Amino acid sequence: MNCYNCGAELTEHDFCTNCGADVARYKKVVSVSNFYYNDGLEKANVRDLSGAVVSLTECLKLNKMNIEARNLLGLVYFEMGETVDALSEWVISKNLQPEKNIADAYIEAVQNSPSQLENLNQAIKKYNQALVYCRQGSLDLALIQLRKVLSINSKFLRAHQLLALLHMHNEDWDKAKRELVKCSRIDVGNTMTLRYMKEVNAALNVDEGVKNVHKAAKTEDVIKYQSGNETIIQPLAVKEPKKNYTGLLYLLGGVAIGLAVSLTLILPGRLQSLKAQLNEESRSIGEQLDKKNAELTDMQKQLDTLTAKNDELNSELEVYAGKDGTLQTVEDLLNAAYTYLDTPEDMEKISQALEGIDKEAMQSDTISEAYKNLYAKLLETVGPKISEAYTNSGNKSYKAGDYENAILDLEKAFSYDETNGDALFILGNAYKKKGDSKNAAKIYNQVIEQFPNTEKARRAKDYLKELES
């Protein structure tokens, strides 16, 4: 036993000699856990699987790191036909102890045989379908499904118990008892099996009692007496046959009754057989239809996925090749560069080409660094000249009293060259003349902040005071 704190091996003391942790309660918990494990192991050895499950579950509640107990619990579940629970326990065991764990072999033994794994899966599905049929009252279909389940997995305890319960419901006590005997061979101490067996035995004993009463009644229809060394048996109420045709009439009546009974008993049985066959065919067709529907649903999901992927690719293509896409932005940039190289003195034409470039698109991740550098270099080269041209145009409009066009040109002038203080100052004046005090004050503050200790800043302060007053 190792210390829970440091992992050192514990001695007979109630504390860890390595780290000093108090391990008295820990030892008691581990000891009780080991007791439950040993109890579960003993019960499993005598095929008391239900009792083993209870003991091993208690063991793991006290010590979840008891790998041997968890692996044994998985084996018990697998022996009872509970494949899902068995695999769950083995997977947990493998996660708790990845190395040197026999749970690996158990999992591989199940998973390495795809046909066996598929059969176990089908058995579980058919058992669940049988439960549905029972809830719907289709007990005949449930019987058929359970027989198929047990033909696939003969150790499925719950399927045996449900089949026995259906036989008990139909008062077919002999078949119920045979199924319960099979349950006892799998799990000798299962409480539900024992309770069903008690009910079946009680029903069978009642039937035997009724048979014995009839048998005794028949034996009393004779008289026995001793004559010397011989025992004479004389039937009671024996009458001499009369010589008439009554016997012949009885014979003919019996034949007629026999024919009627045959038609009454055989025909419904035949109809029931045909009905069962029809139900089986309907179930088979239903399963095929469900399979086809599942395949259709799967194909529809694939189609939806491909459609979504196609829409996503079209969206990406639109980003690159659309009207405002990456390719269009690159084409506008190359056109502006060509215009500058072709007519470097025509500032108006160059500015129109630059204005055609989507500035937000130039900042996106879809534009390469090379094109971004080209755009920055182009602005750096022609920006001051374009700014000067727009400044002159805006100043001219300002002096002419056309403040709207003056504002447009002066804003463009400052956008191309943020060192152009004259354009910014005249822009503030244009807003002031237009009567837009809010924007005028904003521009004047910008002049003061970006061009301090200049004549423009001093005059901007004076104009601010005028606006505030």
C-alpha cells in the first residue's frame, strides 16, 4: 500500500514515514475496499454475478483506483451480456492506468472483431425494440425480437428475463421455467430471476394439484375387495350394453363434432400463423425502410455540408474577385501606379486613380505586404503634390464663398499630406464661415495640437475664443 500524498510505501504505523501524512483512515478505507473486492471475486467465482456487481461497485466507491476491481467488474458485465457497461469500465480503467493494464487486451478482443461488435450492437438494438413492442402491447413481435437477440448473444441476462416474463404473461409456465433455468446458469443469485422462478413454481404446483385431484377422482370409480389371496376390482355403475343403434349414432355424432372441432381449432391456428408471418414480413420491410431513411438522411446531411462548403468558397471567391474584392483593389492600385508612371505631372488624373482604391480593402489580410508597400510608397511620392493641388483648389473655393466644395477639397488635401497645416487651418475657417461651429472648433483644436508654436496655432486659439464667446 502506498501513501496517497507522496506515493511512498506505507509501514505498520498510522503515518507516512516519508512525508508524515496521517494515513490511518486511508488504510481503513483501502482495507474495506479490498474486502469488497475479495467478496466480489468470490461471488464471481460461483457465478453470483449480481452479488459480484454490488460488491465491486461498493469497492470502487471507496477506491476508484482499484484497477483489478474495475477490470473484474467489466468482465462480470460482459458475462451478463451488458457489453456497453463492460466497455465503459475497461475504458475508465485504461484512462486511470494507461500502462500494463489488461483492460487493453479486453478492449482489443472486442474491437478487433468487427462482426462480433456489430452483432452485439444489433442485439442491444433489437432488445430495445422488444421493449418498445412490449409497451405498445405487441407481445408476439416482442417474442420474435427476443429470440433473435438470444440467437446473437445467448448470455444476455435481461433478454432471458424479459422472454420468461412474456411466457409467464401467456401462462406458458414450462417455457418460462426453461428460460429462468438459463438465467440461473448465467447468474445464480439474481433477485429478479429468483422472484420469477418462485412465481413459476407456484403456478406449476397448482396445476399439478389439479391433475392429482382428477386422478384421485378417477381411481374412486372402482370397488376393491379381497377374496382369499386375490384382489377383486369391480367398476361402479357398469351397465350392460343394449342392442340398439345408439352407438352408431354416437359414432357419427362424434365424427361430426371432431370435424367441427378440427375446423374451429386448426383454422384459427393457421390464421394466427399467417398473421405472425405477415407481421414478420412487415417488420422486415419496416427495418429496411428505416435503413433507407437513415441512408437518405445521411446523404442529405452530406449534401447540406457540401452546399455550405460551396457557399463558403463562393463567399471567399467573392472577396477576391468581386466588385470590391481583393483582385479589384489590386487592379485599381496597379492602375494608379501606371497613371503616375505615364503622366507624373497630371496630379488630377493621379488623384482620381488613387481615390478609386478601396482604402479599407488595402488594410485587410487578403492584400499581400508587397501591394501594401507599393500603395504606401505611391502615397509618399505623390501625396504632397496632390495635397498641394487640393489646397489651392480648396482655398480658391473658400475665397469665392463656396464653402461646401472648399471643405471637400481641403479634407482631401489633408488626407494626402498630414503635414499640410495650411490646408487644415483653412478647413477650420471654411467650417467657421459655413456656420458649423462644432466641426470648426474640432479642426482648430487639431491645428493647435499638431502644429504648436506656429502662427496658425495662435490664430486658431483666437478663433476658438471667438467661437466660445
